[in-house]
Amino acid sequence: MKKNRITQLIAIVMVVFAIQSCSDEFIDRNPVYSIDSENYFNSEDDYYKALIAAYDLLQTTYVNALLGEIASDNTLSGGGDATDVIGYQQIDDMIHTPVNSNLRDIWNWMFAGVNRANYLLEFQDRTDFEGKEVIIAEAKFLRAYYNFELVKWFGGIPLKVDQRFALGDEKVTPRSSPEEVYALIESDLQFAIDNLSYAAPQVGRATKGSAQALLGKAYLYQDKFTEAASVLDNLISNGPYDLVEDYDSIFEHAGENNIESVFEVQYTDIEGASFDCMQCSEGNIAVGFSGIRNYNGPLFSSGFSFNVPTQDAVDAFEAGDLRKDVAILDIENWAALTGATYGTGYKHTGYFNRKYLPRKRSEDAAGDLNLTNPNNYRAIRFADVLLMAAEAFNRGGINDGKAQLYLNRVRNRAFGNTNNEINSTGSALTEAIFHERRVELVGEGHRFFDLVRTGRGSEIDGFTEGKHELFPIPLEEIQFANGNWDQNPEY
């Protein structure tokens, strides 16, 4: 069981910071108990609990990671049949519309995260105490993290700074441009960099390195290569991170929060949930969804067979690449080796995302075991940082030698030697970096956005240029805005 983590306190404070208000029938109660801005934020503990509430929405990003693969050429939707989680199926086939409950979840949950961060920041000057700047910096990091997810998925979004969204704002607050969203993200992350250290106050909380990595990523998504190279190079040179020696260890429980983890979303299996409230789970729901249907055998436990790797993703690995068997489980070979039995689901490819397959559970596991898997999500790994830096140095025409150096640090671990180093330059080096990102990060939710931001969306079956670079704003939000927000093009 995980101990000393921020996840252990989240459930306690959710009552205070629930996004939706209670209905009128619960207002008259004895004793009267109310916590609001008038009698809150009066102590360090109040700010700390508000910060935990802002962290809580990170756990809903399981769907972002899952669909970041399914929308790409790395995996297929899978599941039980063609109607199993219809939103996943539509995104896989690139036939999604503004009526998609899973896209609506991303919109709602990421804005809930923004709102919780803004709640704290709205009252940041109310009470002073030693170390408050750390809490404020983490709140700004979290707002940047949620806004980055929103701008990746939906483009320009409505913005409020240091103030919560209120009912009716959707009719008067315009959609900001992507440039304006990124400007706020950059400002928030720079503040976090200036006020955080490389050592986290608790496991799972953001650090200076987390903010540097996310800022470098935000720059890279805007093709600001000089800025990205600068901040990422600084992180590589001065941060405490390194590649772990054994790639196989990264995604096991014992490998969580290791020296390669720049930012990691914390999960636990001791707080259960149900399909009626997916966001209530403190576990990683994507893990159970990616599990092997009707599995019976060693090491793993059963799941729903979504997010199944394609043959194209499997074939992307070069001969001798040690990452392949860590990233991809060939179920037929595994069954022949171990005697395991399994079922086949929709769009069965024979492969599973081994990085995030459900493992055998602890005795303390609670709730639906498919919804409370304790596998942390490695949101930003040092290998990702190295490859982002390599891309920035190369695509920015800054220093191909340094790009090769960072690229080859990743490749040397992958092959266990230096015999497969890349020495090319220019566009050939660019292609080598793109390839390396795919095989290093397969199954981790980055592929769709890597393809789109580099103009390679056409590699996805069914992708329409000028449309599928963004996802549609949920229909309900367009309706609530009453003409204030335009839908994304071609939807």
C-alpha cells in the first residue's frame, strides 16, 4: 500500500471542494455546517487542503492518456464489441462528433481542475504564512497542467485568471486564442520554476523540474524551439533526474517515483469507485480498461481489452530493442510460455499495452478492482525530456550534435550498448527523433499529439486535415454558451 502520498488526503477534502452545489433539500440541516470563502483560507492547513483538492483532478487524466493512444496509430479502441464505450470507438475511427461523453469528461474534468486551482489563487493574499509561495506555485503549476490538456484537445478555451468560473460566465466570457492560453501557461510555469525546488515536499507534488519539463513541452507544442531547448537543457544539466538502468523496472510498482520520474500522477487501490462515478476513483481506471479480457494466469489480472496495440506499432521497434517486450505483451506467446488463458475482444490484435496492464492486487484493494488499479501514470519521464530537448535543438537548427547526444542517451539504454547510435543530421535526424519518441513512449498517451503538432496527422487512418487536429467542444457547452463560443472547424 502506498504511504505518505498526497492521494491519501484527497478524499477527506473533496466534501469541501465539490464542484457541484448540494440541492436545496440538503440546505436546512442540523447542525448548520458551511465552508466557503468567507470562513476558509484562514490558515496554512486551509490552503494545503485546497491544494490537495486541486491535485485530485489529476487522477481523471487516465482518460486523456488512454485516448491519446486510441486516437493515434499506436492502438485500436478494442473493448467487448463495436458499441462498448461508444465514444472510444468513434475516436478510434475518427468519426467523433460534439456528442461524445468521453470528450465531455475531458472538458469537464480539466475545467474542474482549473477551477479548483483558481479557487485557491483567488484567495492567495488572504492569509500569510511561511512557505505559502510553494503552495501558490504548485497551484499555478496545476492550472498550467490542466490548461495545457485543454488547449491540446480543444484549442482556444475560455480563461479566467485567479478567479473561479461562475454560472453565466459561459455566456459572456469568450474563447481565448490558443496563443493567449499558452501565454498563461508559460507565466504560471515560470512562477512555479522560480518558487519551487527540485525536492518535492511530499511524494507526488510538483517540483521545479516538473515545471521546467512542462514549460519546455508547452514551448515545443508552439514550435518555440529556442525557448524549449533553453529550459530543457537547463533541466537536463542541473536537475536531479537520470535514466534508470533497467527500462523493465519503470512501470512496475517498485519503480514508481524513481529518478526518471519528473512528474507522476499518484494512484492507490484502497479507495473504491463505480461506473456511476468514474472520477471518484483514486485508482488508475485506464489500467483495468487496458487489461486482458477474461485473463487467468500469472502476474497480470483481468480487464476489458481496450487500447490494444496495432501491428504497425509493434513493427516500429528495431531488432534488438529491449523496450519491445516491456511495452508490448504478445498474448499468444505469453499464453504458450505460461499456460495462461484469455478471451478476445473487439478489434483484437493479439497485443496488449504491457506498461499499464493490471498486476496482481494488494490485500487492501477496495471497490471494483477494474477501477482502482494502483499503477501510477508516468506523466513526464526524463527520457521524454531528453527527446524533447533533442527535437528542439534539431528542429530549431540550434545544435545537431547536442540533439544526437540526448537522442543516443535514450537509444543506448534501449539496446544495452552504443552500437545503434544515430549520427545523422538535419531532416534525417528529425525523423530519427520522431521514431524514437514513438517506441520510447508507446502506450503513454503522447502519440496523437506528437503526430498532430508535427504535421503528421495523415498517418492516422480516417484523419481529416483541417478538422481532426482538434476535438469538438462538447455540444452541451456550445448550447450553454448561447452563441458565445464557435465550434471547432468542420464539426
